[in-house]
Amino acid sequence: MDLVKSLPHPEEILALLKFKTIGCSTVNTKLNLKKMDPDMRRCFEYLKMTSRSFCAVIMALDEDLRYGVCIYYLVLRALDTVEDDMTIALDTKCALLETFYQKLNVVGWNFNNSKEKDRMVLDNFQIISSEFRKLSPAFQQIISGSCRDMGSGMAQFLKRKVIDSMTEWDEYCHYVAGLVGIGLSRLFVASGLEEPIVGSDERLANSMGLFLQKTNIIRDFQEDTVQDRLFWPREAWIKYGASQKSLLSPSNMHNSVACLNELVTNAIQHIPDVLTYLGRLKNQSVFNFCAIPQMMAIATLERCYNNPDVFRMNVKIRKGEAVLMIGNSTSIELVKEFMDKYCLSIARKVPENDRNASATRVALQAGLRNKGGAVVVHSFLGIPRDGIFYGLILLMGWKYYLWIKDVKPTFLSSFIPRRWAYSLPDSR
């Protein structure tokens, strides 16, 4: 099915075939799980169960950083699971969020009352916290501080019950994702893999998180709204409907899409900060880790923009598209090319009658490296699109030959010179 979806995009088919046969160095693991401490191995298993995509890029990180980032992710995933669980009473939830960072140093503590799909990180939190306490003091301080600030911010917004203004939307995204970007940046520096400026420039690190979180909130609108999780800011949706839930109404779809386009426009304003941040990174594994989610985000925004399907389902990018981006996440130049590609694609979809059309074009222009220029997207094999297409034809022909050779040797021998026939397996 993945190959079928990518048929109009031959470079994606070749990327998928390469990924399925020999993998991709960008996300090839540097760990031997069998030789790992049992509890740490279980942590990576939890990581894989809660996020296969993040597991791959985390396991590809260098040195001790991968262990710190794994624990950081699981701690915040546990916190996020508490926030998302609508079966926990509000008072109980807020109290737990505000004190959750303290549980990191409580031996044996776990939480067995969650009904969320990722509840295993709460059920087994005693294992995660045990591995947390084995990290360096610098890593522990960064992770605990992020957990404290994030839990406090989550509780604050749960008590408000609604995100009112665009400023509050930025504030909420800061608490649940910007702090992650800041914490990760500090981990990169504490590991010795990145320069101090990466950890000290909190504005850029915050933008990295906001770009990802706003993309997730936009994409997940339908799923969140039917579960009464309301994350779109009132300042935006009040211009297009009586309530956030009213945006799901088919009769209001024109206004709903206009609201969607306004929020996508807001999100793409972070692209210049994202590119500046990525341009400062020196370590290849850190660059790949940071670049891959950002590339997925711009592709997702392109798919969501002006798309009424956002109000019916969870809109996703093609797997072939994702694999192609993973392979192209190795340099700032390649990332810029993909950003250009998707920004130009959004620009071509801007409706003339959209009330935010002008603002959208301004934001896209700021995100473009090649102002109005043509964009050439390379494959991670370093060959142009036409070469990819013909290479794909040759590859498919070769695979067909191998199939005939193995399955129908007698049939094949009638079409090839006799001097080659001895190499064919006996058909008897």
C-alpha cells in the first residue's frame, strides 16, 4: 500500500525500497539492546511502544546523550499522559502535574489509575525514575527542571479550560513543547556535543518546539475535539464559528477551512527560527535528530493547509514521503531545499478570497531561502528525479528477473543463450 500511494512520486518508491532493504544511516541504531542493562533496555522498549519514530532518531544519537534523551522523552511522555487522560478528576490531575517532577526521586513510585493508551510509562514509572537517577547530575537537573515547569504550565491551562488568545496559544505551546526544545538544547550542550550558544538561545529553541506543537494541534483537531480536548485558540475560531466544536459541522466547512489556514499561517512564521537553529548544530547525530521532526512538520502543514479533511480525520503524509525526508535530513542545505519545496506548494494553494492570504504569503516568503526561485529536491542517492525513475525501472526489471530465475527456470532458459543455462537451478 505504501508503494501504491507513492506511485506518482518515483523518488519516494526508490527511497522506500532502499529503506526496506538496506535501511537508512540517518536512523540506524548505534545500540546493542541485548548487551544493555535490563532496566535501560525496558526503557527503550517503552520508547518504541510510545513512539516508533522518536525511538529511531533517539537510538541513533551519539554517546551518552541517547540515554539522557530517552529518559527525558519517557518522563515527559508520562507527564503528557496524565494531562491527556480525561478519566482523571481535574483536581487530582492538576495536583499530580504540579508535583510530578518530585516523583523522579521517589523510589518505587508509579501510577496505576490511567486509562490512556500510553499508560505503560506510568504503570512502570519506577523503572524510568530509577534510570533517571543513574544519569549525570547535569542531565538530572535539566530533566527535572523541564518536568517541573511543564507540569506547572499544564495544570495552569487545565484550570483555565480554554486557550483564549493567540498569545496564550504561544504560552501553552511553550509549556508543552517549547520547554522540551530548551531542555534538549541544554542536554546537547551538557553532553559536550554542541556549542554553548545552542543551549543559551532559548528563543530559537522555543521556536523549534512551537513549530512542532502547533503542527500537531492543527493536524489532530478532529481527534482532540471529539474527546473534548480543545487546543485551538478562541481568538482564532471565534471569527469562524460559535464554538470550536462547530468547526466540525459540514455546513460550516468554508469558515472552518479559513480558520485552519489562519493557524497554519501562524505556525509557518517559526520557519526562519528553525533554520537558524539547525544551522548552528555541529554534531551530525544531533542535527539529524532535530531536523527530521521539523521536516515532517512542514510536510504535514502543507498537507493540512486549505484541506477540509482535517475536520474529518487525522491527515498524514505518505510513508514514502517521510522516508525520503529522513534520508535528506543530513545537512542544512538539504533541509532548506525541502522547506522551500513545501512552502512553495502551500503558496500555490492559497485561495485568493482567503482573509489571511496576504499574511500567508508574507510568512511563506520569510520561510523561503530561494525567493521565488525554482526548487530542486535531490534524493538521498544523489541522483536527479529522471535518474531515479529509470533506476526504478531497472531495479524492478532486475527483481522480476530474479523471481523468474527462482520460480520458472525452465521458462527462463528458453529465452536466454544456452551458455548461460548452466547457472540456472535444476527444474526437476
